[in-house]
Amino acid sequence: MKLKYNSWEQINLQTYNEIKKIVTDTDLQDIDKNAELLAILYDLPVDDIYKLKVSQIQNMLRESSFITELPKPKKISLKHIVINGEKYNIVTDISKYTVAQYVDFQTLVKKGDEYAANILATIIIP
């Protein structure tokens, strides 16, 4: 089995949200959390993870240990960012927002991290 993700840099926002949901789920036991995380990190069905031997699981957990460390944010320009070759301006001065952008931003911030992509869409403008 091959690890699909070797570092946080390879994990997109959607996958991060899936991981966060698992980690913060208070109903899941640790063994179930590990199985769900390994299923994501190795791109396998969770049922396949439960069929593995304990030694295999231990090796997989060692290989994917980066997941236990918080991702380190990269420093970016506060004026613009380039994503897939496209340049986007970053609006950091809320007074330059339209009323619609401001209302969207305020509404989405209250909803939490799972709306991070939507929040970014209010401040990163093509």
C-alpha cells in the first residue's frame, strides 16, 4: 500500500475538512479515527483498513505521522496570490468590500472552518 499524501502541502482544503471532521468527532473511538484517517491518507476503503493486521496498521501510522503535526502556514504576499497560474488580488481592507461581500464574509465566518473556501472567495478576487 502506498501513502497518497506525504505532507500537509499535498492535502487540499476538502481533504483537510474531512480529516478535521474525523479528528474532532467525539463519538468515534481512537481506533476508528485511525482507520478513517488511514483510509483517507492511503486512498483506501475504510473496510479494507479494518481487514489489515495490527503490524500493518502500525507501519501505516508511522509512515503517515506527519498528520499528527499541525501544518505550518506559508508566508504569502498580502497583495496578491498566484493559483494555477492565475493572479488573484487579496482584499485585506474591509472598507473596500461591497456590502454584499461584507455580508457574505460575516455570515461565512460565523459558520466555521468548513466554509473556509467560501470565506477565501470573498477576499481573493481574480
